[in-house]
Amino acid sequence: MERQIIYLDNNATTAVAPEVFAAMQPYFCERYGNPSSIHRFGGSIAADIETARCQVAGLLGAKFRDKEGCATEIIFTSCGTESDNAAINAALNAVPERKKVVTTAVEHPAVLHYCEELSRKGFTIELIGVDRRGQLDMAALKNAVDENTAIVSAMWGNNETGIIFPVAEIAAIAHSKGAYFHTDAVQAAGKVKIDVEAAGIDFLSVSGHKLHAPKGIGALYVRRGIIFTPLICGGHQERNRRGGTENTASIIGLGKACEMAAANLDEEYRVLKNMRDGFEAKLLASIPRIEINGLGEDRLPGTSSVSFESIEGESILMLLDVLGICASSGSACTTGSLEPSHVLRAMGVPYSSAHGTVRFSLSRYNTPEELDFVAEKLPPIIARLREISPYWEEHRNEKQF
Ligand code: PLP
């Protein structure tokens, strides 16, 4: 029998919603035709894809429809990573005389590693830092953006801490120098209200598996009028902007997931935030020397990044795993040594705390009872690990953080 789990790792990936799964099912064994076909069996599926495109556009506030009623500002991709890469690639091709990308030190590797690659090809990459609260250094951003900047890329909500950036303000700074603005909204889409038009967004990335659609499907919003050079060249799919036969079932699933998220956005935000805030209050009251990263800042409602001083996040995760509790750590295992995450380092979280960071991320399928259970189990786990931590023994009487 499968073990019962408490899944608090929804920023890593989410369960496909049963309604989404049901909407996708006909497209495997019954409606499997190629949407580009002349015959009606395949060709009729193109209309279903257009419905999904409108559902994605609806979640993002992208109101433009062409003469046929299609939300042509949405391009389906294979994932959030592809959307991020494609946006930056398109901007650099749209204004080839500009050779600079401005982004932030806390972006996902989907942006950061692509920028590293661009830097090897001769582009200038400028990374803007954040302060101890995780907020972007807006003065440094203003200084960095200039007439050589093709695009500014800044995420909507951070995947590790949930901290939300002032994207409309950042977009205005980019536009003041004629640069494009891209936001990675992979974690934000479906969790907070997005209005691409009000926020002045040129490009916005979405990933299906973060909002209860399947893995392997994403979307990129591209404001109408932008000349878009595709990253994946091939057939005429996606109006010549993304080659490759459409992943029909997953596109339908993403559309359905976006429709569901849009219909329940405010209520889901409230429920997740209440659960998260209650959980954090319990931890703060019962465990000494912990820090909630970004506490008091505008954050994604279901994300909680907790630093437990003087212990390893991985040890906490292992003991939680024994109880069937799934969360993730703030460390990335690089070159065999456990380095604290680049996000926490950029925020200036001390090493002794950054190493002991655990991310709990919630979804609509979590319950307050589950969070109560985790909040009850954590204090003895932390006490036990600190008992065997030489670092804790040495530093426990020093000033906190
Ligand atoms: N951007 C952010 C902020 C993410 O959290 C992730 C995934 O964790 C990605 C991009 C990459 O998305 P995908 O897994 O769909 O490629």
C-alpha cells in the first residue's frame, strides 16, 4: 500500500488537477489527430487549442484577440525554461544593435544559466542584487539599464522565498530606455493576480506543472507587435513562432488549469496565505533561532522559506521524509559540496542559517490539519539535530542572526 504523504513541495511541481486530467484524456486515444491536418479529424483540434490559448490569456489579463477571436499573444512551449530562453532570445534578435541583458541575482537557473551562455557569446549581462529582505536594488537597476540594454528580465515571484518583485515599476524602468521587459511568472501564475497590460509586460513565462497542469507544457506571452524570432525552428506551428507538432493534450490541460486558477484566484490566495501564516506563527512560537525569509514582504501566498540556525536543511528533510512529509531545502548540491542557494546568499542570509533552510510550498490540496501536524513534528526534530550539532553547541549563546 502506498504510504500517506503530506506534500509541501508544490513550488517544485504540483499534482495534475483531476478536472485537468479529465479534460486531457480524450486527446490521447480518441482525438489524437494532428491539428495541422487538412482532414477534419485532425484539423478540428486546432479550434480546441485556440480555446486553451484564450484560457491562458484570460489568466494573464491578455485581452487582445485577432479577427478570428484568437489570443495570438500566447505561444505554447514545452516548459517554463523554454519560455524564459525564448523571450530573451527574441528580444536580442528584435534589437540586434543592443548587446546587454539586465537581470537579477535571484532568478531561476532558466534565466541565469541562459545569460551565462550569452555572456560567453559576448553579450553583457548585469545582475542586480537584492537586500536582506529580498527586495531588488531599484537604484542599481536604474543605473544598469541604458541604451545598450535589449531586455530586462525580473521574476514575478521567487521560487525559493516567494518574494514578489514590483514588476510594473521594473517594466517602466526598462521602457524608459527603450528596452523590453520579461518576467518569469512561473511561480506567480495562478497564485496572484496578473494583468500583463496594466503591468506593461512585453514577455511573460508560464509553466504548466506549477499550476496543476502536467509537466512538459509551458506558455510565453509576447505582447502584440513585437517581432518574434523563434528559439525552436521547424514547422509552421504556433504561427511560425515555435516549431514542433503541438502537445495537444497538455495544451488542453494547461488551458483548463488556467481557467480553474482564474476562477478561484482570490479565494485560493486567501486560503493559502492563511494556512501559510498560521504555520509560520506556530514555528516562530515553538522553535528558537529561526528566521522566515521575506517575512512581512509581499510574498506568494503558499511559499514559506524557513532558516533553522546551525543545522543542515538536508538533515531536516530526511527526518521529515521518514514521517512522509515532502519539502525541499535552500541548498543546491554543486560540485559535490553543499552550497547554500544563490537566492539566500544574494539576500545576505548568514551561512549557518542558509544551510539550514527548508522551503515549504503549499497548494489547494493541502489542509490546515496537515500543516498542524508538520508544525507539531518540527520542534523535536530541530531540537534533536541541534543536540548533535557542534556548531550549535559553540554558537547557541551568541546574538541571534
Ligand atoms: N522559473 C521558475 C521561477 C521556476 O521555479 C521554474 C521551475 O522550478 C522554472 C522557471 C522552470 O520551469 P520548468 O520546470 O517548466 O522548465
